[in-house]
Amino acid sequence: MESYDVAIIGGGIVGLATAYRILQKRPQTRLLLLEKEGKLAAHQTGHNSGVIHSGIYYKPGSLRAINCRAGKQQLEDFCTEHNIPFDRCGKVIIATQESELSGLQSIFERGQANGVTCELISRERLAELEPQTAGIAAIHVPETGIVDYVKVSEKLAEIIKEQDGNIRTQAELLKVEARSDQQVLTTKVGEFRTRQIVTCAGLQSDRIAKLCGWNSQAKIIPFRGEYYELCPRAEHLCRNLIYPVPDPNFPFLGVHFTRMINGGVECGPNAVLAFAREGYAKTNFNARDMWDALSFPGFRKLGLKHWSAGLGEMYRSVSKSAFVAALQRLVPEIKSSDLITASSGIRAQAVTPDGKLVDDFLIEEDKHAIHVLNAPSPAATSALNIGETICDRLLKRFPS
């Protein structure tokens, strides 16, 4: 049986960044990374819009704010060092009616507190940056960018292998058994022995933690985000990134426009309950996943609290005209014929038993393992700093 110092469960960008940081700081570490799919970055990492977030939205002092600010710089440095294309193109957050101005001001104040380069701009300045928008005021965030996170993940994996890290795909974890001071991992590709475990399992994070003997109070609820793309003739309607002022009564950012690093403009996402944790199509259904969600008191309480907004999101899911109407609040010239159906993503959102969304990164640990239990956006932007944080905690458990 192969023996390791550290086994990382999950081959998305957070798991890969953690492995990279460990081998950077302790090159002699015998490291194993297990991914259940046939390729790396198969789920959240490979199904997002590629935004390099600035950190403007997050509560000052929170893990999201701290890791986003540090991780953004680390990501840009990593991309520069390894010739991965990225573009610090900037974005605007726009208020389209008077009732949104106080929310816009609150976001600006958070940005200032978090050290984000941003400014409140007039309608005239907004028209210079994004001529097709309908805003009455806006925040300009010039340091927001775009990148291909799959390419970042591929480079991380390449470096990990060069440092003698072992990456195994199609290696779904089936069982974890404690033997003396080590853990034996049973997977679909065999058994492995390890001293320490780090779980970065995204959509399966609560289940993988439970396999390892850790019972978190929070449960993952999957929300599918559906996207359209602008057809080429309509791409002039968006120069870079256009976001609304988020609805304070709903915990997502709202549909927006994102120019992508590989070309094209993406529009979305909405946020609807996914009927399968890895169900990217509307028709995907997994009985276990649905039972886990519907039988969880926290989900039912969440649904009662946000039923109106939830119905609106579901309506936009089944009605293209409703989706278009939401986009027209930002860019009035958008027409249904301008939109081409694009791929969907699934957000792994931890929810507490009292029906609250976990509004920060959540990392818990015991003496044998560290568990990343909630890593929604901006986790991809933050990944290198999250990985460094986990690495620092982990290496305290090894002799120097």
C-alpha cells in the first residue's frame, strides 16, 4: 500500500492550489491528490465565468475579503510568471433606479474598507466606459479581471507533478479508516495510507468530510446558475463586465454581463435549486441529492425566507423572456434573438440548520484532517491564498 504524508481530496483549483503551496513550502512532503472525475477542474472550477474578483462585496475582515485581496495578487503574479493570459479589464456595478443608490454606496464603502481600487462615477463617466448601459450612477472597479481558471489549474497540476506530487484521477473516495496514527483511504483505484487529509471536495464537501469522521452542522445545497452568451453581432453591447446592485433580500449577485478571456460575452447566471449536485442540465435528477436537500430543515427554512425571490429565479429559468427582461435593466437594447443558450454551473452553497447561508469560507479541522466546507465565489480568485492558509495550518503538524 502506498504511503503519504498528505492526501488531498478534490482536484479543483482549491485542492490544486493547496497541493502547490504544500510542495512549495515543504518539498519533501509525500503528497497525494485524489480526484473522482476523469479530469481535473471538472466541476465548479471548470464551470465559472472566469472573473478575477476584486473583493469589493465582502464584509471587511471576513475570510472572503482577506483571501480574495491576497489571492487576487497571488493569482495575477502566478499568471504572469507562467504566461497564462489574463486581463485586468475592470467592471462597473450600476444602479438603475434611485432605490439602489444606498446599496451602491454600501458596496463602495466595503470596497474602500477592503483596500479595493474603486470610485463612484456619474452617468456621464459610465457612458464613456459602457455606452449601452442604463445606469443612473455606478462604481467603477478597474482592478477586476478575467482569466481561464482551467488553464490555471492545469499549470498548477503540471508543477505539482514536477515536484513529485502524485495526482490520481477517477479515484473516488469510498471509505476512510483510522489505523494507529494514520488514515487508510479506500478509493476506486486502490488503497492509500496517509498521515493527514485535506478535503477540498466542493459539491461533495460535506459528504467527504463525513466519510472522514467529521460531522459539520452545515449541509451543501446545490444552486444551478444558467447562462446565455451574446451572439457576435451583439457583443458590442458590453465592453467588459457589467453588474447590477445586488438585491439585499437575495443572497446572489444577480444576472450580469461578463466578457470572457477566450472571447465572447456571457450573460447570467440566475440561481435555482439544482435537482442533482452535479446536474448541469435542467432535466438532471438525483434522488439522493434531492432527498438530502428537501429533508434538511435548513433548506426548508431558507426556502420559506426567500420564496418570492426563489420563484422569480425559477421563472427566469423556464422563461427566456423573463431572463431577457432582467438583462434589459442593465442594457436596454438586448433582445431575445441576441442570446444563445450557454453552459450552466453549479454553486456549492453551505446552509446551516437554521436556514442561513454560510456567508464566508468555512474551514474546520480535527487532528487528522482539515476540511474546506464552504468555498463559493470568490474561491477561485482566492485559491492560492486559501491554499497557503491551509498549508500553514497543516505544516504545524509535521516536524520542521
